[in-house]
Amino acid sequence: MVTIREFGEMSEALLAQGCLQSAGIESFLADANLARLEWVVTRGIRLQVDADDAEAAVSLLENAALEQ
């Protein structure tokens, strides 16, 4: 798994994860449980994907951001 993006808000992380899931790309939100318990300890919520999917995932999220 590689980190493709970090988020400061859980809602943003979940939106990005949903975007990837709708495209068939599996992802994982690292530090999500820790962020819910003790936000001060974490640096952010890391969105991670399989290394083979990283390029497609980054491209998908960049294109989605341009459309907004």
C-alpha cells in the first residue's frame, strides 16, 4: 500500500475514498480510527491504495477536483 493523499478532515477522506471505490479501486484510510480517538496525535488521515493502482487513483482524484 502506498499513500497517495493526506486529509485533515474525515469527510474529505471519505469522499475521496468513495470516488475511488466507484471506479473499482480499493483503498484504505490509514490512521482513521486514531484520528477519531485522538486527533492531536495524528498528522492526518492517509488515503492508501495498492502500488499498482496508485497512478490511476491519483489521476482520478485530480480530475474529480478539476470538475468541482
